[in-house]
Amino acid sequence: MPRTTARTRSKPAPAAPAPEEAPAAAAPRPRNTLRVKVPKARRFVALAGNIGAGKTTAAKMISQAFGYELFDEPVIDNRFLRDYYADMTRWSFTLQLEFLIRRVEHHELIHSYRRSCVQDRTLYEDPEIFAKYLHGLGHMTNAELDLYYEYFQRLSRHIIRPDKVICFEVGSVEVLLQRIRTRGREEEKGIRHQFLRGLNGYYASFPLVLQEKYGVDCLIMDVSKQDIRRGRGREEFLDRVSTFLA
């Protein structure tokens, strides 16, 4: 607009109409290249499976794809894990109690969250699989097992249970060992073929235990040969999970 001065009596020329601004382009929406539906209902979903089955990878994928809060298994920072693999008889009870406390803490946090959550190992694998198996191997005494179950009953009495559990099956122990070697956790280098095979025996009946004893809905997935990390395997995995959680 032209400026006027004190010497100028004439009215200023009317301002030219401002040019119309083009409407701002809408920010591009992220493409759902995997073509999976994000479950709308709030969910608490957990993964179950043997050591090396791929639970951590799957939990991270679910968290990223669906926006779920991720609760990692308390393994990396566990203060007893290295000692446990070096001397299972000495440390089995201590380690199981440590895992129980940490997982109950996770359940308490999940209860306080309003958003959906994913946990990469269930609370129930410890009492139903690991404690029984370690006791059967002679690494926990009868008194230790009884005390562990007493702690479990008291600590888990009022916690929230998962809405859904995805149970991974890997029948080949060689596949489990290869995956364990690939991820390269120092404390897991001593895990033996026979130990994993024994755990697989317990995992075979675990989905039924979850359903009948704890009332939790389960999806059983054989991931022995499927690479769920990329490509079609990833898409198919997330599609099945989306349908299961809907």
C-alpha cells in the first residue's frame, strides 16, 4: 500500500485486493505399505516361546506397526543371568524370583497405561515351564519350588492379565540355537541342545494351560521357517496378528 504524508490531503488509493493464497497442501499421510489394520481397542498382548524363538523381534514389530507400548523381557540387565548359566543349581531359584518380581512390575505398569501394550514374554512361562523344568532337572529343591509358587500366588493375585497371547512354536532346536548364536548374547553362549529340547516339551502344552488355567486367548504360530522380519513374511505375520487382536 502507498504511504501518505502530512502534505497529502487526498485519500490514499484503495489497497489492491490481496491475491488469494493457494490452500496449504495437506501433509502426506504415511502409507500403510503392509496393508494391515491397526486394532482400535486397547489391548494387552504378550509373546510366548522358547529361548531364541523370536519373541523380542516380534514384540518390537508389533510395537512399531500398531503403536503399542513395548515392555522388553528383563534379560539384558538381569544381575543373576550370567551366574545362572554358569551354575544353575546354585542360582535357579534366585533367578526365577528375580524374573517374577520384574514381570509383576511390568504388569503393574501396564495396568496404569491407557494405550495398548506388548510384552515380549509372559509372566506365566516362569511358573508353568521354567520353574517346573528346573525343578525336574534337580536345579531347584522341593522347598524352593513351593516357596516360589507361594511368591507367585501372592504377587500375581491382583495383576492385570494379557488379553491375548501369541505363542511361537519352533520345533527345531537347531533353529533355536542358530538364532541364539546370531543375536550373540554373551550370557547365552553356554545354552545346550538338550536344555532347549526339554523346554520345547513344556511349550507344546503351554497354550492349553494358558487357555484353561488362566483364561487367556492364544494364537499359535509356527515360526520355524518363516522370516517375519521382512518382506512377505513380515506382512503375513502382522496381518495375522491384526486379525487376532481385532
